[in-house]
Amino acid sequence: MRSKTVWKRVFEISLLMLMLVGGTILAAAKEETINIAVPTDPDSFDPTRSVAAATAEIAFNIYEGLVKSTPDGQLTGALASHWEIDSSQTVYTFYLREAYFHNGTQVTADDVVNALDRARDPQISQRAGNYQAIASVHAQEGNQVVITLKEPYAPLLYELTELAAAVYPKDAAGLDNRPIGTGPYKLEEWRPNQYIKLTRFDRHWSGQQPFFRDVYFRIMPDYNSAVISLKTGNIDLIPRLEASFLHQVENTPNLAVHADPMNLVQLLAINNARPALSDLKVRQAIAMAVNRDQIIVGAAWGQGEKLYSGLSPAMPEFYNAGLENLLPYDPARAQALLNDAGYANLELTMTLPAPYPLHVQTGEIIADQLRRVGVNVRIEIVEWGTWLEKVYTQRDYDLSIVGLTGKLDPHTILSRYVSTNSRNFTNFNSAEFDRLINEGISASGPERKSIYDQAQEILAREVAAVFIMDPLQLNVLNAEIKGWQSYPIYVIDAAALYK
């Protein structure tokens, strides 16, 4: 009888030890994992095919190019340790550091040449227009890459930070869903509409390892669910929380909120190629019917800065701050312009992206404002993939609301309105604007500032779109998570985070 009692006690102690060890293992696994909520899936991890900011924010951790951005918007070397520019400002020589791809192969100059040649090929790349100043890219002895330009092109280094210029193995296939980069994390698993799992890459050229072994980007289009998950500890971070949910998380003891300038331009996109919308008076009427103050309060809960330009004030060196009175809010004048143009009872459709409540709410407010001046607006809410295909690619829409993400150089932002640019989904067409943008690429100093000031004025006066606001970037995270880095571009730097 006594022996049974002893063995029973031994069994209980063993079971308790197993539970304690198991709990320790589970706790350790949780400590090495961070869960981040994002509203939508990436479109494609192939750098030549992706157009969605939702992809770039994740891909920042997977891919690298020759250079990359710092949190303050400056440039630093990535796969290139350093570079030289010749006196003509047309020959750039990049010196590659020793680096490895996620598949274990070493990065070569040939890999870089292949990636950049694909990036600038209009038959392959969605962003080819950004790299048309390049005359040639070739490998040079000593693991060097030489980029030769057709003429001086000031934005080149900044555009080499873009996802389109990311480097991958020259024989890589299936990059859409199997990216192979050199970043601090590699793609481990992608379950569409559920999550993207990244795993720490132990051979990063920096010699440093991120704190978290695994990063899960959880696809959570419903912000209510995301906030609940954050409060219960199932989610650690919500980047770019919609402002209407701020009251649910601020002043919560275990949560921290970082509010930073986003360098994003939210706009009412107007399809300038539609018959009625090709009339300047109609576009100006729409612009003067929009009350930005009402939108910022009603859709962004006051967490935004009014815009009248295609650039954000987050780029103070180039932002034109003198456009506020060009087409001020004036519903009576808007109605008169519509009558003059013969469109007193105009009917339009506004196509809105479902995963972005800020844009949907902005669209609903603007639709009501337009109805007050005689424009009947039908709202159509579509999924993100449909929006990208219908609005951005096919340009089959009347009006839409979207946010255009910030870049490091004004040319990359403003060149999208050049008449021949593949990203010009508003179909804006101005020969004077095209000329100015072409001049700006080789100008510097005050001259370049003057050129972009004029270009911004044309966009506002001729209403390529109605520029609404730069919303504040509200990043909410578990208070134990440190190291959050706010960039002037649309990225999440998971490697900088730690506990």
C-alpha cells in the first residue's frame, strides 16, 4: 500500500515537472514570436509586379536593394557598402559587400544586373517608368555594379530604395509567392487571407540578428477584431490604426500609441479621361465642393493635416504651402461652375477600397458634399484586389479615394501624373506639367524647389485629383515591445523590434 502511495507521488511530481517544462517552452516560443495585424494580403512578392503598399511594408523585411532608407529619410548602403558618382553625374559605381540570399547562394553583381534590367523593362515591370533614365547596367570586376544614365537624374539613388529595385537570384522563379531576398527575415509560409509568417535569417550581411525569431503578419481587415486581439494579447502591434478606433486603445495601461507624420497623400482620384470629368470646370467644381475640415473631423477624428498639393508637408523641403486659396471650399461657386459646364445634374460612381475604413468614410462624406452641389454619387465598395485591378490597372472608374504612400524624393511622387506614366491612373494630361517634371530630374537646390512648386500648382489648379489630407500614422503596440521605427515611407521594420 505504501509503495503505491510512493509511486503515485513520484508520478504526480513527474507530471508537474513536465507541465512546468512544457509551460516554459511555450512561454519561450511566445517570447520569440511577434504578431502584427495588417488589413490586407500582399498583391505579389515579385518586385516587378507589385503595386500595393501592403506588399512593400512586409517586403521591406525580406528584400534589399543596393541602398535603403533610414528612419529619418536619408540613404544608407544595403547590398552596396558604398558607391561613387563621376563628375558628369551619369555614372554610378556600386561596391557590393559579401551578402547571401535566403536560399544560401552568395549575391553577385550579375544578380544585381539582372534585377535592375528587369525593373526597367516595360514588358516586365510595373514600375519601369521610374528607371527609364538608365542607359545600361553592367557588372565590373571586383564585384562592382555600374549604372550609366542617359543624362543626370537626381532621384536615382532614392528610387533604388524602392521594392521594384530589390535584388534576388537571377535564376529565381515563382517570386510572386516565394520571394528570395537578402533581408533580415525570410518567408516561411503564406496562407492567403490568414497570415504571412517570416522567420529570422541567420546569415544577414550585417552580422546582427533580429530579436524575434518569427514574425506573423495576421490578415485582419476588421479593425474591431484587431483591437480586441491587441487588448487580449493575441496581437502585439497594429501599424496605421484607423483614427476612429483610437479612443478604444488610448490610455490603456498595457498599450503604447505612437503618432507620427505618415508622409501619405490621401486624395479624391478623378478619372480625367471620363467625358464629363475631362471638363476642367467640372473638376474645379468638385474640388470647391470638398470641405477638408469636415472630412478630417468626420473620418480621421481630427488626426490629419489638410493638403492642397500632391506632396505632404512631411517633405518640407519641397512642399508648396501656398495653394490653399487656389480652389477654396465654396459650394455656391462649385454649383455655378457645374451649371456653366452644362452638368447641373451629373451622376458619377465612387469606387472605394473596403479594407481601408478611412478612405471609405472619406468617400461617404465627400459623396454627401457633392450631392449638395448637384452631383449624384453612387458608392461602390470593392475588395482590395478588385480595386487594384479595376481602378489602378484598368482605370475603369469615375471617382475613388485612396492614399498614395510617401517616397524619399518628390520626383517619384509627382512623376505619376506625367501623361505617359504607367502609374497615372487619374489620366491627368498636361504638357506643361510633363515639361516641368522632366526639368526637375536634372535640377538641384532652389531651382529644383521652384520647378516642383510650379508642378504642384498645376496639379491643384487643373485638378489632377483633389488632395485631402496626410493622416497621422497611429501605431499601437503592446507596451512591452520596444524599438518601433517610424519611416517616411510605407514600411514595417520588424527587425528593429524587441522586448
